[in-house]
Amino acid sequence: MLRTHTCGELRISDVQKVVTICGWVQRIRNLGGMTFIDIRDRYGVTQVVIDEKSSNELHSIVEQLGREFVVQVRGEVVERTSKNPKNPTGEVELRTSNITILNQSELPPFTIEDDTDGGDELRMRYRYLDLRRNPVKNALMLRHTMAQEVRRYLCNKGFLEVETPFLIKSTPEGARDFVVPSRLHHGQFYALPQSPQTFKQLLMVAGFDRYFQLVRCFRDEDLRADRQPEFTQIDCEMSFVERDDILDVFEGMARHLFHTVKGVEFDAPFRRMTYHEAMSLYGTDKPDLRFGMSFKDIGAQLKGKGFSVVDNAEYVGGICARGCASYTRKQLDELTDFVKRPQVGASGLVYIRYNDDGTLKSSVDKFYSADDLMLVAKVFEAKPGDLMLILAGKRNKTLPALSELRLEMGNRLGFRPKNQFAPLWVVDFPLLEWDEELQRFFAMHHPFTSPHPDDIPLFQSNPAAIRANAYDMVINGVEVGGGSIRISNRELQQTMFNTLGFSDDEAEKQFGFLLNAFRYGAPPHGGIAFGFDRLCSLFGGSDSIRDYIAFPKNNAGRDVMIDSPSSISQQQLDELNIIIKE
């Protein structure tokens, strides 16, 4: 070994030991007679000192050093006269007897510090340098810890880790597939899995009643902060279970992760909320419950007073921001501009101030009397000092806009701290959603989701009303996992395919292998998949999963470090029988 100790290992108990460390030159401070050098590896930083008594040869080597040089340092551990309590190795330093330059380095394009001067694109181009920085390094260490704890928990619960194929068959539902041309089978293509859904169901048919996998998945879809074209799932499936069995096991996993990784405990069971309740109260199927401000429907109180925006609206609702009646006109204008942004999509904002003196002031006073406004205040359970914010319009547009307004107010009021967690289960999703343009139903989750047993007769009379036996785990307004009880009956699965517009031949062509498997004794089963990258970013307090992926893609889906995707040679194209259209 080139080293006896790491750069984060030495303590006061090591004084007088002669040791060897290896690492990168973090910082050099030449104080004339003495030179201090910080040597860094992934374990920490150790200060080494070269004093006036050191040999000329050693001083000559030190003069050659630059930032990020890779060096081997040998010396005696001594107690520091000026200790650094912020550094675990800050009580000691290494009195250097020998330095060997293992490799030189050019000046890095950005500083390798916690607070760097490099922008996102530059750091992604030199990701191997960015990974040396403590925030990024610690993010990957957190990811490692969480992966280990997931495996430990599930293995202790009797789950088997089984790998499923990456080269599979393209499926017509869900996001776009990444396709892989086959050289040996001209004109035919593999697809990279969006999830191992059908394979884990086949494992249930095979009798592996508890399966899991930390698996790479691929989706060719539009990107944003919480999406990557390739990502990792904690993929799980169980046989001979009902919904509550799955919820109990994976609530346990979440509790285990919070306990072991964050030191956070939850006194009560995770809240459970129906999809309908979540949409009505918060305008989203992934509500942030760290704070209140649930929606109130006030159409009955405001309609019929001559204000056409409200009178003609399908839905009129709002939130009550406690203690915000003192908001200035500028602040209210900012909120109005916020809801009018294209990403939010509201046409305007109505406010009602409940002043400290008990009077009510509204932006639409000419339409409503003080008594009218007081009726609204009673619905909100408002008190003097509160501010009511109201939106009106089509229900399916106003609820999401009001949700965005609620989150904005939560941010402004400091109600969304990174170190506070509010987990819940959202259940009873709609099984199907109607596409007006294509005039057909799509599966809200996937075509293998089982309907609620009570709703199966609705396939014939009212498919839109069928509830899915599905569930999502939501933490702080982020969907971190979702799953369902699966269809395990061939006839019911065929009915589902027919409802989605598949002919019998199409269903057989796409999913015949699964339908055939159901002929041979498929057990009742269900499962869940967690977005592992999302879970890591949530635990780490980041809004982006890119911080927790070693080599992520940028917002355009490109790896700027290796310049991918890229063109391939004409010879490769010819082998694959592919012609690129100009």
C-alpha cells in the first residue's frame, strides 16, 4: 500500500507515529520559514508542515507543487499549536520528512471547494473534478448508505434480489422507450426498460413471493430537475398480499431509512388520503403536508353577485394565509404576477384582507358587501390579521394553479424547511384517464393495475369511475414511490386491455407472454417502486436528483463530459440497416 492512513483518519492519539498519507493538494500556504499544505482524499483533509529545518531537497519539491497535484507524504504526527475544531483531523498535523509527487495536475477550470466558482455546465463537463468537492462527494456517500440500508431492510424481510433484463420488448403505454437496434435481427429492435413491471410479475408467477431490485430504468421523455433519461428504482413485488400489507412493509422501510440515515422518528402511522381528498384540499395528488392552507370551495358564497369572472367559473376556491393581512400592494401584485405565469395559468387573483380592526377589504369590493366577505371569512375560519387568496376558473386548471400558489406562500412564510418531513400515502386513484384528442382511455398508472374489487362491474357501464387499487408514497410534496395490486386474472387483464383500446390480437402480440403465464396459476400479487434518486435528494435536502447521480445528464439529456449522445460511423449504420434521413 502506498499509504498507512487516510487523510481523514489521524487523531491526537496518533501523535509520535510515523505515517504515510496520499491525496490531492488542496491548498498551499507559504509563510516564509514554514509552509503548510492541506492534503485531501475522500475521507478528509490533513495538514502537513514543512519548516525551516527541512532539507533543501524537500523545499525544492514543495516549490514544484500546485493545486490538485497527487502526492505521497511521509512524516511524524505532531500536535498542532493552533487547532482547528471544525476539522476532525484539526488537532494534529504531519511534520513532513518526505514528499513524492505521484502525478502532476494542470490548474483546474474551477476551484475544488465547497463553494466553487464553476457553473453547472462547466462542472458537468469536468464531473470527475466536481466529484472531488465535499458536497458532491457527501451526496454520493449518502446514496451509498441509503442503498445499503434498503438492501438490509428488505433482505431481513425475506425479499430476494433478482436481476431482470435490460434488453426487452418495446411497450406502447407510458413514456417513450429508448430503442436499441439489433444487428443480428435486421429491422428489429430491443427497448430499454421503463421499469421491470412485467418481469417482476412473472417472478411472482414463478413462486418468488418477495422480490426486489435496485434497478436502472430508462424513459425518453422531457427533462426537468427531478428527471433523468436513466434513473434508479427500488423495485419490489410481493405475493399473497393485500394493499395494506404492502403499505405496512414499505412504510416500515421508509421509517427504517429515516431512523438510520437521518435520525428522524415518526410517532404516528403515516397519514392516508384518497386521491379525491388530495385534489379537493390541495389541488394535487402529491400534497406537501408540512403546513396547512387547505383549499376552501367558496363558490356558494361568491357567485351571483355580478362579478362575471366568479359567476361564470366552474370552480371558485382559495387559501387563507395566517397573519398576512399586512401584505403590501407590491407583494399582492407579485402574487398576481406569479399566478398569471404560463406555468401556473391563472387569469388573475382576488384577495380579501381581514384587518386587525375586524374590517374586511377586498380587491373586488364593488361587487361584494362587508356581509358577503364575512361569509367567506367564516368558511376560511379566518381571523383578524389573515389574508385570503382566491382563484376562479375551470376546475381542472384552477386547482393546480391554487396548488402552486399555496406552495409559493409556504415558501414565502418559511413553512417548507428541508429538515422537516411529512410523509403520507395517497390511495384510490382513478384507474383510467380519458384523452380527448385520441378519444380513448389510458391507464393512469399502467395496464396491469388492478381495479378496486367493488368497481369491476363499472367496466361495462362507467369505466371513468373505476378506482385503482393503487397507492403513492408522498413526502414533502414529492412522489417518492408508487405501486398497486396487480391484475392476476387473465380474463380481467383482457378486459383491461380491451378498455384501453387493444384488440385481442394487439394484446396478444404485446403481452401474450404475460397472459399465457396467467394460465398457469398466477398468485394474487402487488408491488411498489420507489424513485431512489428522488429519495436520496429528499434526504439530502436538494431539489435536484442530479446531485445524487455520479455522472448525470444535463437538462437537455446530454452528457457533456463524454459528448453523448453522438453520431455513429456509417459502417455501424450499415450493419444495422439504418438510414439517417437528412
